[in-house]
Amino acid sequence: MINGISHRHGSYLALIDWNENDAKKPIPDLGDNKDRVFFRKTDFPEWDDVLAAFEGAFDKFGVIDAVISNAGINAEALLAEEYDHTTGKLKRPNLKKIQINLIAHIFVALLQGIIDTPPLYQYCAAKHGLLGLMREFRSRVFDWNITINMVAPWMTVTPMLPESIKEIRGGLSQNSPAGIAQALILPLLNQSINGKTFFVAGNEVIELEDKLQETQGLCMGEPLNTNVIEGQRRLIPVGINPEKK
């Protein structure tokens, strides 16, 4: 959905996906300007594959202005007990969901990055990780003429959504891909937006970070809140390698 909206307004698109058929579906509907579209099949947990995709996009277009990453899987088997038949020992947990939903990309999360929604154990952990990464980077990247934000949709109706979840969520607000696309485009249109979390429910967008900052003092009390803010002020200019300053 965001592909079509962006392309209609003159954007050049690099479509990077493992599912080649679904990724290419929007392309026939994008008009005659196929030269403004680049596609590469990519396995997101594989660094060389991701690097080659970015290099291919840069070679074709000469610049990459914005990255919207939405790689994800919805299988959940963290607590499944699977034993090695040869040794009888418990096998290592399958952490594929963490690899794809957290390590492989930044920064489209879900509301699971803000609230707990068991039994989506790995899913929630991955989305909380995205939120933490965004917050850590936001005070640094602005100096490099880069902005970083997170979009956290509530339930969005897509082919990945199981029917059982649709039934549980019946009657509650839900998003469409078009609504999420508009939320994703928002920080692209206004480059002063940085370090924000946009919660999306019923296709309505609400920013959360500013209110969390405003109410931090109410939660922590004083003088703790003042001390924490001062500690952040002292650490942030130093960066991640203070011994090298």
C-alpha cells in the first residue's frame, strides 16, 4: 500500500522482500515508470544479503533517502519442548522470530513493543527491542542529518493475521494497510520529526513519546526525575565510547 502511495507522488522505490510474488504484486499497478522501481529477493537475517540489497538500490538510484523496514514473521514456539532423539536432550529454542523481527530490521513495530500481550513471547521481546533501539539512537542520529522514528500499529488486517485473532478482536478497532501507510509517510514528509513513537489504532495516529516525557516526573517523583534527566544530559553528548573522547 505504501509502495503505491509513494510512487504516485514521485518516489523511487526499492522493494526488498523474501516473498517475491507478494513484493512484486504492486509493481504492475505502479504505472509505466518501471525505471523508478528496484526489487531484490532478500533473506533479512543474512547480513550479506541485506547489504547487497542496499548496494543494489544505491547503484540504481544514487541515493537512499528513507528506509521503511517491516520484515516479520508471526510463528510463536518459544516454549515448545523439542528433544533430540539421539541424545534425549532438550533442543535449543527456535529464535528465528527474534532474528527477523528484531535483529534484521528497524523500525516498524507493533503495540506489542509498548504493552504486554502474551503468549507472543518472542514477538513482544522483539518489538520492545525495536523501541529501545529507537530511543537510544534518536539523540545521536539527528547530528548526522538522520531521523529515526517507530510506528506501532494495533491490530492490522493482513493475510498474516490468523482467523482466531480476528474472532478474539471482533468489534474492537483495527487498522487497514492504507492507514498504516499514511502513518509511515508522516515522518518522511516532516524531517523535523525524530525519536517519536506513533501508535496507530483504527487508522488514527497518536504520538506517545512526548506524553511519556511530560509525565515522567509524576511516575518517578523528585528528586529522582531531576537526577535522571541530568544523568541523560551528561551521558548523551559523550556517546557510546566515552573512553575515545
